[in-house]
Amino acid sequence: MTISAKNFRELRLEGMRRDFGGMNALKDISLTVRRGEFIALLGPSGCGKSTALNCLAGLLPLTGGSIWLDETRIDHLKPEERGFGMVFQNYALFPHMSLRKNIGFGLRMQKLPREVIDAKVEEALALVRLTKQADKLPGQISGGQQQRVAIARAIVVEPPLVLMDEPLSNLDAKLRLEMRAEIRRIHNMIGCSTIYVTHDQDEALSLADRIVVLREGEMRQVGTPHELYARPAHADVAEFMGYRNILKAQAQSHDGARLRMRVGGAEIAGCAIEATPGRDVIAAMRPEDLTPSDSGPIAASVVSAEYRGRDFYGLARTPEGLELWFRSDIAVRPGEALRLGAPAERVLVYAGGAA
Amino acid sequence: MQGMALTPAAPERARLSQRLARRGFDVTTLLLLPALLFVMALFVYPAIYGLWLSLHPMNGGGALANYINFFSDAYKYDTIFTTLKLAIPVTLVNLLISVPIALRVRHMRYQRILTTILIIPVTLGTVLTAQGMLNYLGPLGWFNRVLMLLGIIHEPVRLVHDFTGVFLSQIVGGFPFCFMLVLSYVTGIDPSLESAAAMLGAGPFARFRHIILPLLGAGLAITFCLAFVQAFAVFPSAVLLGAPSGPTRVIAIAAFHAAYEEYDYSMGSAVAIIMGAVQIIVVMLVMKASSLLYRGPVAGGKG
Amino acid sequence: MTFNNEMGARLWRLAIWVFIGFFIINLVGIIAAVVVDSFGTSWFNSWLPGGFTTSWYSQAWSSFQLGGVLLVTFEVAGAVLLGSALLGVPAAYALARRDFPGKRFVMLIFVLPLIIPPFTYGIPLASVLYKFGLGGTLTGVILANLMPSVPFVIFILVPFIEQIDPRVEAAARVFGAGTGALLRTVMVPLLVPGILAALLLVLVRTIGMFELTFLTAGPGSQTLVVELYYSVFAAGMRANQSIDAMAVIYMATSLICLVIALRFVDPTQIVGRAKRTAH
């Protein structure tokens, strides 16, 4: 016997909405999740990602749209009728039940024969490597172990879909890295689909097959980690994905998607990600891509620099007062003058106005 | 010379205060003393004095004469059963209606208004409630009138100066107390535990049976004990609303009668001690039974 | 199936609201019966009294000597407030800030008077007070009422003080505050809300405390609630309306105190705290 997700083709969200107290907590979320896919819902706090997850779970009612599992409409079903697995942010382990009882709870609710329950629980315990602790209470084990119990409890019922609500946010940095690998390993083994809510873009990039960026209840971009990392569709997504330098610029000349623009006193090249009708544009650069070189177009002086082992991270200021984050392979000192530049394809240009 | 004489003593004293400080006794701890002495003088001492007094009967006849007297006179020892017959059903009813209501009310927005309304009978106290119920439930009161108007009854039912009156007054006063205790236990249960159970396929009844009830068990036992001891010591409503010489002759009346009407403080203390002993026995039985239940944190892990 | 579940859930919800409604209606009825009767001229076998008057109040005031009774009530309440603050606040501070051997035992001694009903320990307490010649005096009534109030203040204040970070005190010391300055500038401002809340509840409790006052008071040291008990007990000696007028005066006194108290404290929190300490 092995734990493996129930068979299904896809989960479809069609125009999922939730209005609460006159506010749109979620606006028209449409998404198709294939079987076995790992989706990360990424966004800052208050962006609606937890609301979206609770709507999927059935813990919050929708105010519009529908949810489909293949040909079955499920958005009117109660949480207990949907058969999804869920890992809560605080784990929500039943404090009065042993780990074994916690993990077997969903199976007992399905009224499966005892031998089947025992066998599956044993297997789930082995999967999360907690066989030895099986008879302890949740209060007697560490945070990382509680986390693993929560995952085992969610997957042992072989759900088509597992929902995870910032499951790693209560763990320390080292454990977080370990558990990341663990979650992906279990996901691959079970073959379920996973929807994973997080505000940490590293987590989303390393875990997900596709990332959905949410902001103010709206889907801003859906794409693979690489797409999001390399080509964020909007300036706000770029900012969230680690493009720390978001600069106002004036377009000078176009050449297809390539364009030249003025930033402060310098003229730099970049490539447009969206249509830039006006002269005012926004240039987004990662600190990693902005490096000192003799031919760099931007003159600036170093404000501060931080040694990071292999290289330096620094903040520089141009004579016009623009502040730029940059990376350098060689040591830089505060007060030092330098010229900064980035390859044109790594300078992303968005329509201006807002920022 | 004086300095010389004091020098050896000083380090000695410092060491003593250090030793005390290491065990947690310092000037701040001493702030406790006045209150502790006060409670010792007015609670612990009277309890011991009461016990001593009860063993020195006013009319002589051996240390246990008061107790022998109490347990050989059916009119006296029956008060224990009369009181139990009142207190146990009242406490159970209050507890049983408190649980579903607390579960319903905990997510409610106007919770505070409801708790404020419910705290009123607790504040007004049993004496005022008794006077109100004499008017309200009396044969010519509004309650009987409404029932007659609705055609449910044809002549007034006897609700006061009887067991029913005391029973109802104990619900009016006891239900809010139970309800608020249960509500505070219920709101202590992490709501995500119920969500988690629902996600695992547990319907409303299964969630109550497997999650809420086990987590609430110890709290319900404590609520039962606290409410029971209050109900067991019922006095004003048993006198004013009940039939104090008959079906609601509770043990507090027997104690009061001995001490204040027969001026036998020795016997009065003996009855008070029997009253306390019955309360302790019931509480110990309930706590013993509830020790089999889960007791521990009711939150779902860290965070 | 779903339909049945839905119906069941709805019926269940309805039943709960009906019970709450029924309880509140009867509660209002009980209180309104007293109020209406106290303003009625004569009320016999009808929905409402024949006419309305306020004369029962003046009659109750003079025949029960309510002026003196109210004075005694507030003297007792005031003295209990002061005493429970003086004894309770320092003790609560010590219990919140220090751990020492025997702390659990001390806590047990403080929690017992709160759990055990007053009628159980009232008779032995009264016999001790009579033994020292305090029975039936104002001092005796004050001491008896102070007895459960001191632990009550302690149990409300201990969690309140515990949630004030001790590092705040440490910081004040580090920045040069002496004990006097520490109390004046840091502790008192932080503690005042909690002390106020505790004392308001003590006030409400003391006004409503029947049993201990009843068992220890003599002529001239009876509070309003005991006076009310005697007049209800001796019903028939005076007109029922007159008793109801006194009941309304008592009700107004304690409700005013309750309303003031509720502006500062949430009852569920208090009960919740009391319950946690009762573990």
C-alpha cells in the first residue's frame, strides 16, 4: 500500500471572488491547476493569499465565481466534503491526541477499517520520519517535528489537493531550508497538487512549478519561477521579486523593445517589458546586475558597503541624489567614486507614472 | 570600637539575606505578608476555630455530640439530600445549556452586549431576583397571565413558595455564571483546530465529539465544581422563594437556624463544616473523574 | 442529505436563539415586575397597576430609614475598597514578580475564599468576630466583606502585573530612577487601569454581598441588600410596593456601579482570569 493522491486531471478556479465588508478581498481569480503541479501563491501580507486559500478550503464562502474539480463543481461544498488536505500556519495539531491519532484522524472520519488506518498511518509516519515519536503528544515534540506531523496528517487521506498556509513561517532559518526540501520530496512522492501560500519569494522560487503573484486581491502575474525572476510583468512585481533599484526615467529613443532613457544625469539602455506609451518610464534593476566598471554610464559615490563573503553589496548615490544598490567583486569603500552599469537586457523598463 | 564590633556581624547578615534572596525571598516578597496574614486571620483561623467550636458542643455530651445529633435527626440530615436534589440538577441544567450557547455565541459580534445582559442577575444578587420572581412568577404575575392568555394553562400554576421557584432562581442566577465560564473556556480553543478537523472530513457533530468536547472536558469539570458549590450553599432564595420548612429546607437553613435562632454557634459551625465537607466530597469526585480527561494546552502547536 | 443537514443546523441555531430570547425576556420581566409595582397604586389581578405614583419611594425611604442604610452601605463599600487596595495591590505585585518556595500554597490560601461560598465559612467567621466583640458592628461587617475582596483583587491584578514587562522596571532603574521615582513615574501609571478595574468590581461585589453581611451585621450595621432581605422575609408587614421601591433603589445603586465597572472591564476576561487561577 502506498499513499498516492486521488486521480484527477485539474482544478479550475473561475472568476473566484470574495467581497468582505465592502472591500474586494479577492478579485476574479481564474487559474487552472494540473494534477501534480506545485503552485505558490506569493504576495505581501494582506494581499489576499490566505483568503484565497481559505476560499479553496471552503473555510470562507465565495461571493462570486466557481471552483471545479474536473467536471464537479465544489465551491458550495463544506470543507469536510471537499476532501482536500491542509497544513495550517500554526499547524493546528490536536493537542489531546498522540501523533499517531492526529495523523489517523482523517482516515477515522472516513470510517476505514482499522487495519487500513494503522497501515497508512505507519507509512505516513515513516514518510515524515517520525515513527519513533508516534505515541507522543504534539506538545512534546519540536516545531519542525510538529510541522512534519501536520504534513503527514494532510497527505495521509490521499487528497487530490494539499493547501499549505505559510507552513514554514514559524521555523528558524536552518530548519526552513530543510523543510523546503522535505515538502518538495513528499509532494513528488504523493503526486498530489499543492497550493502553497507564502510571502517569501525565495521559498516560492525554489519550491513551485508555477508562481501566482497576488497584490491587493488581484492576480498580477502567473508564471514559472524563471519567468518571474527574469521578466516580472509589472514594476510592482519586479520590486517584490528583488529588483531593488526602481528608478524613474525618461525615454529618449526606441528600437523595438530596446530603448534608451535618462536616469538622473546618465543615459542607459534597457528593454521594455510592457508598452511604454509616454516619456515617463520606470527602470528596474537587480543589485546583482548593477556592477562597477570603467565604461559604466552612471557616476556615483559609495555610501555604504557590506562584505558578503564572495562579493560586496553596496549603496551608492549619484550627484542628483539617486540611490542605487549594487554588487561588486572587488572591495569598495564609503566615499569612493565609481561608475555603475548593467547589461541592457537586465534593465527592465515599465510604463511610468505610478512609481 | 563600635565599628569593630559590628564588622564581623555584617557579612553574616549579608549572607543570610543573600541566601534568602537566592530562594526568592526579598523585600518585594514581603509585600505579600499583610494580605497573607489578613486572610490567615479571617479565613484560616475561623475555619480552625469553627472546627474546634463544633467539637465543643454547647450542651456537652462528648466532642462528636453535634455531629451525632445531626446525623441521627432525619429532619437535620435530610437537608443534605434536599440540597443535593436541588444543586445537582440545577448545575447540570446550567452546564448543559451553557455549552451549545457558548459554542454558538463565541464567533458572534455582539458577544459583549449579551455577556453584559447576562451579568445583570449576577450583580443584582439572589435577594432582588427573589423579590422580582415573587412578583413575576406569582399566581397573579405576568408569567402565569401570559400562559393563560396563550391557553397553555387554565388556572395559575404554583411556581413560588415551592421547589420550582428555588430551582428557577438558581437557573436565573447560575446560568450566566456557568455560561461565562464555559464561554471563556470555549474561546480558548484555537479555532484552527476545528478548521483542521473539517478539512480532514469531520462534520459538525464529529468535530464536537472529537475536538471540542475532549479539549473542553477539564474546563467543564471545573465549571461544574464552581457552580455546584455555589448552588449547594443556596440560602436567600430557598427562604424567600421556596418552602423553607419543607421541600427547600436546604443545609444552609439548618446551619443558620442552629447558629442564629437557637444561638448554638457550636452546632451552627458543625453544620457549616458538614456543608463544606459535602462540597469537598462532590468536588473531589468530579475532579477524580475528570483527571482521566485530557488536560493541557488547547492551542494547536506554536504560534 | 445536505438539505437535512442544513435544516438541522438551522433548527439548532433557532433553538439556541429561542432559549437566549426566552431567558432575557423572563429576566426583563422579573426586573420590570419590581419596577412597575414600585410605581403602582394598587395592583391586583390585572396586567398593570390601577394607577401610578411615586409615593412608595418616600414611604420606603422613611419607614426603612434608607438614608442611614445607604450611608452604612457606602461606608462599608468605601472601607472595603480602601482596605482591599492597600492589602491586595502589594501582595499581587509580589506574587506576580517573585517565585519562592510555597508560592503554590499561598495561592491556594488566596483562592479558597473565592471558590468556597460565603455561607459555608460565614458562620465560623461570624463566631470569631463575635468572640472578639466585633460581631454586629460596622468594623465586623467591613472585615467580613474585606475577607473575600483581598484575594479577589489579587487574582485580578496578578495576571495584569505579569503582562507588564519587568524589563520596563529594569530600564527605569538603569536610567536612574530610585524606588520612589520608579513607583511614581512607571508603576503607578501602568497599574492604575488594572487597580481601577479590580476596585470597581469589588464595589459591585460588596454592594451585592448578602451572605457575609447578613451573618455578621447587627442593628445599625446592615447594608441595603440585607435590609431588603429582611423586608422581603417579613413580607406582609408592609405593602409590597414599598418593598419594591426599596428593591428599585438597591437595583439602581448596584446597576450604576456595574455600568461604571463595565466601561472599564470586560466580564468574560475577568471570569476567564479567575478561572485560570482556579486551576
